[in-house]
Amino acid sequence: MDWNLRELRFFVVAAEAGSFTEAAEQLHVSQAAVSRTIAGLERTVGDRLLRRVPRGCELTTPGQLIVPHARRVLSEADSFTSFLRSRQAVLRLGYAWAAIGRHTARLQRDWAQRHDAVELQLVRHNSPTAGLAEGLCDVAIVRRAVDEKHFKSVVVGLERRLVAFASDDSQWSRRRQLSLAEIADRAVVIDPRVGTTSSELWHGAAAQPRFIESADVDSWLDTIAAGRGVGITADATAHHHARPGVIFRPIKDGPRIPVRLAWWHDHRPTGLSDLVDSVTQLYATG
């Protein structure tokens, strides 16, 4: 059946008003337009839905059956329209473990002051694209390369690489920094799905660590606090996930971690350019 929302809306307004003339006034169209549109719906349905009476119009028996369904369809359509409008007014920024560390609060405050029309909303999702592939965000903060066939990305900053270990570690608790060679003697806890730590860090080295896999940042921290292993992570993690019983220290020979903003090739979100500029500036100024 070839019906449309305009026909349903005209029919419901006329039914509720009890008059084609009053419906035309409410819809800001001519009475003839109301009559033609409802007549088109009636042809599709195959029944008369409204009958004219001396004081206006009234529902026929088929019309009485159809009008509650029409109201529900129009209500859903209005909800969908509201959703689309609200979505355009929100820029969803996804991240897996940590957003942009100590810069996160500053970004949110500055954005709120400068952008009245677009709200910046942070979304945490533990996946390689921080929710981007799943449709949960519009732009993602990632610290690994993305699939260039589907996503565009730009490096907005670099972060120090830190080692995390239990605060009661007798060998390291007083150290100010450590090396990759020292870490290779320990078990290293990693998240292979979204983490930035792999055997590549020790490529060509005399020794490599034993790895323990974790599912997310919380289990990663729990394992480290329990003294079962140590972890290597970006500087932002220490700011987002300070945990009693866990110490973070710089790795003196650890390569910096590129921080990227990523988005879909075929969708450039509203506010993207401003977001890239803002985050890049925050990293540049330290």
C-alpha cells in the first residue's frame, strides 16, 4: 500500500477537529488540499474514512478502526524526527580506555563555552575503534592504526609510555623511571584488542616478557594491583584510572604513543574540524 505520513496527519487532524475547514486552518493549507489528501488515503485503504455531516465530518466505522493506528505511526515518526534533530546537536566522542588524559576536562569545558549548538558527549566502549564501528560514536580517540578502507584518522598528539606496577613492589616502588629491558623480566598484562602493548616493543631485544591477557582496563588494573604482572600504557590511563595500590612510572626508552581521532570515510561529523583543532592545541601546549 502506497500511503504516506502527510495523508495520515491530515486524516488524524480532520478526525480530531471534526471539520475539514478547521483542519485546514490547523495545517495551514487550503480546505481543498485537506480533501484531496484524505481522498488519496481513502483510495489506498479502499474505504471511506470520514463522512461529511452538516456541522463538519465524522469517522466512519473503518475510520474508527484506523485512527488509533495512525496516531501511533505519527507519534513514532515524531519521535524519530526528534531523535534525528538531537543527534545532529551532539558530537559523540568515543574512547576505549582513556580519553585524552589530563586534557579531557579542559576540552569539555572549553567546548561547552564555545559551542552552544553542538554538545560534546564522551562515550566509553572497549573495542578497537572505541565504538566507532559499532555506531556508538561519531569520532573516536584511538591509539592504534585504524582500517584505512573504512576510516579516516589524524594524529592529534603524542603521549608518554608508562609502566604500571603494584605499589608494594619491593624492587620498583622507589624507582623514578624504568626501561623496556627491565620490564622484559616481568609478566606484562595486556589487552590485545585495544591496547598498545605487544611483543613488537621488544623487537630485536635479547629477551621478551611473558604476557597475560586481560579483557578491559578494570581487570588490567586488578591484575597489576594483585602483583600478578605489570602493565604498559599511555599517559592518559594514569589520569583516567588512578587506582590505590598501582603506581605509574615513565619508561625511559619507550616510544611515544600516537593519539588519533578517527571517523568514517563517508561521514564527516558536525564540529569535526573544531574538535581536531582543539585537541591538537591541547596536546601542543602540554
